[in-house]
Amino acid sequence: MHASPSDLDALRAVTDRVQANIEKVIEGKPAVARTALVVLLAEGHLLIEDVPGVGKTMLSKALARSIDLTVRRIQFTPDLLPSDITGVSIYNPESRNFEFRPGGIFANIVIGDEINRASPKTQSAMLECMEERQVTVDTQTFTLDPPFMVIATQNPLEMEGTYALPEAQRDRFTARVSMGYPVMSAEIAMLSARATASPLDDLEPVTDAGEIRKLISVVSEVHVSESVQQYAVALSTATRESRELHLGASPRATLHLVRAAKASAAMSGREYVLPDDLHALAPAVLTHRLVPTVEATMSGRGQAEILAGILATVPIPR
């Protein structure tokens, strides 16, 4: 069963409204806003990495406020405990039973601010939530309501007081994006727009959770041909066989790449995925999962540069 033209038209209308809403707050960054929507429709999670003060948290809040659903923010600090995220069972002396108090992860969109300032133990509390969309506390399992998306921000590792995210956690993020500094005209406009109030204060929802669930089902019906599937696997295999990489892309990375490509194709009004969709999304989806060898690092070649070389050498199906 393929996505119908009417479904795709409805999807484009909703995503255009949400993106326009986000751009009221984050000016001059349409590609970043689009990637955030692609990840949402692909049922994934987004990692935003950049230096402080460029709008990482503002982007997360703008996306969350553009959709009428539950939102929770978790400020990651060195003293944050795993139970603060997942929840905890507390004994009630009146009923003589343990009652579960849900943690910050129980929402449709969870904003994890500065996730790499918490200890690895606390970061790992989100592994089950992000992969299986459920939380297990004291042998009890609680399902998280769809849509569920973690939008995490992190500062570069050279910043003070940061911990590297575990490989298992990085692999659960569908895509990683960087905000970058705004162009001069956008920064000047920001000074005027935020002179008296935050633009987030006037941001109204333009869709709701029910509509997003429908759009996710439309994305799942986008067709992926066998040759496109082979191209996705060829890209991941090339990263695993690269002599410059100690760790390549996992099978989960291949799955995330195809899901993101389906969402991107649907947002472009197509009921099928092109190899170009995979090629365009590969840097955002694969780069943060790759671990260069010591030799590659010493020679000044990072993940992005190595992946660019791989993308140039793997033949694109026609």
C-alpha cells in the first residue's frame, strides 16, 4: 500500500505550517528546522550540538510549542539521578502500597537540555525509553504515548564540565545537527524582535498529536525500492570497512537512514524514496555514530570528512 496523493498533500500542508512557525523564532535556519521535522515524522530522536548561545534550546521549544502535545524539559546536570528521568516508586503509608511517580521522560516531546553535562549513568537511563518507547521501574513496565521524541542539546566536548555520550546512546539519535552562527541580517533582526519579549511567548500550536500520528502512518507507506535499500546498506557497509574508522554505522543506523529518507520524500510530495534522499541525509544521520581511528584523528581527518569521501565513492543507483 502506497501513500496517496491526498495524504501527501495534507502532510506537506501541516509540515509547511510547522516549519513556518519554527522560523518565526529561529530565522535563517530552514534546513535545521526541516531536519527536525523529518526526525519527528521518522519516529526518531534529534541531537543538536553546538556552542552555547546559538539557539539550540530555542529550536527545541519552538518545535514543541508548534504542536499541541505534552512537553517536558529535563535540565541535565552532574547531580541528576536516573530516577529523575524515569520516575520512582514511593511508599504510601496510608494505602500501604508503592505508588509510581513518573519522571520527566513521560511526555510526547522531551527536551533534554545539555545532555552531556550529566554522568554516563544518568545518560544511560534514557536508552530503553529511546529505543523501545517504554520505561521499566521496579519490574513494572510503562509504555510511552506516541508520538514520542527526545530532542537533546549538547555542547562540544571541549567545553568545561561535559561528558562524552556513550556510543549506545549516540546510536539511538536518528540525526545530529548543528545550528551554526546566524547571518548578520538575521542577528540584527533578532535584536529588534527580542527587545521587549521572547518570540516564543506568541507562538501558537498549528497542529496536534492526533494529526502527527496520522502523518507518521503516511510516512510508513512511502515506497522504498530494492535498489534504494541496497544503496543504504552499501553506505553503512562502506563505513564498517573503512580503514579510517574504528567504528562504522550499525544496522540501526541503516534503518534510521531509510526511515528519515521516507519522511523527507513525503515532505517533498513523493510516494517513493530516491537515492538522493539517502545521500542528502547521510551526513546528519551517520556522522555522529562514526568513531575515527587514532591515525585518522592524528592526521586531522574527522568523521564528516571521512563520510564525505565514502559518499563520493559508493556508486549511486540510477
